[in-house]
Amino acid sequence: MEELQSTEILDREILEDARKKAQRILKTADDTIKTKSDEWEKKTAAALEELEKKYAEQNQLANHEIMAVLPLDKRRVKAKKIDELIRSAVEHWYTGLSRRQVLEFLQGELTERLTECEEFPNSETKNVIHVAIHRIDQAEAQTILQKVLPGGSFTIGDTHSSSPYPELVLETRDVRIHASIGKTVDFFINEKRAELLEALLGKAEIAEVEAL
């Protein structure tokens, strides 16, 4: 009987010892988890703080870039508006011309170009001159050419151009001459921009445009 009791006591001692060891293991695990959790929270907080700092820096940089670009964009908008106003006025002027005036203008341009080109009105005029036309028909071109280069021999064909204005191009083996209302318009718009704008709007309206 005593031997049985001794066995029971031994079993209880073993179980109690195992329970205590298990408690120590669990407590150590809990402490480790808590420590790792604290470390992870600190790392997460530091990472978030770093991200917020970088975001703030990038946001500030973006704001600086936007503010630096705004004056340039403003100037571009203003220049575009001025250009549109001037070109609209020129187009209005052109649509008010009669066909005769348009052809006379083109003829005058061609005469001026030929006068400036010493190589053209010589023996070459006895040969065939290739002529490309845009927004004028062959009969109109032939009339202009016979007035400017009487007795000349020409081959006339259409040319592709995006210009809304008539143009006429003479070409020999060595020389090419353009007579274009569009090129003349562009020249005056570039060279006389301020004068054209003042004539179109007046000084008070120009001030409003400049303030945009």
C-alpha cells in the first residue's frame, strides 16, 4: 500500500514540475512576443514617419515646380490669344478682298521676287518653267505668268500646302521662287506684331490682354 502511495506522490511531483516548466516556457514566449511586438510597432511608426516626411518633401517640390511653370504657361496663353486675335483679323481682311485684288496681290509678290532674283529673268525664261500652284486655278496662273514673264513656256500643276492663302512657285533647274500671300502675312505678323495689335484693339484693350 505504501508503495502505491509513493508512486502517486511521484506522479504528482512530476506533473507539478512539468506544469511549472510549461508556465515558464509560456511566460518566456509571451515576453518574447511582447518585445517583438514593441519592436515592430516602433519600426512601423518610424517607417510611416519617413514616408510622411518624403511625401511632404515631394509635395513641396511639386508645388515649387507648379509655381515656377505658372508664369510661363500664363505667357504662353497670352501669346496664343494675341496670335489668334491678329490672325483672325488678317483672315477677316483677306475674305473682304475681291478675287481680282487677290490675284493682283499675288502678281505683285511674284514681280517683286523676280526683280530680286537676278538669275531668273535671263535665257532660262526661254526654257520650260515648272510652276506649282495652290488655291488658284491654271487659267489664273497662266494670266499672271504671261504678265510677269511674257512669252515664257510653263508647265503648271497643283501642289500640296496647308496654307489657307493662294501661292505660286516657279522652279527652274537652279532657282525656285515663291509668291505666297501666306508668307507675306506671316512676315507682317512677326515683324509688325505690336503695331498690328494696337491697330486692332487699341491701347486700353491691349492692357487687358497683357493682364491675363
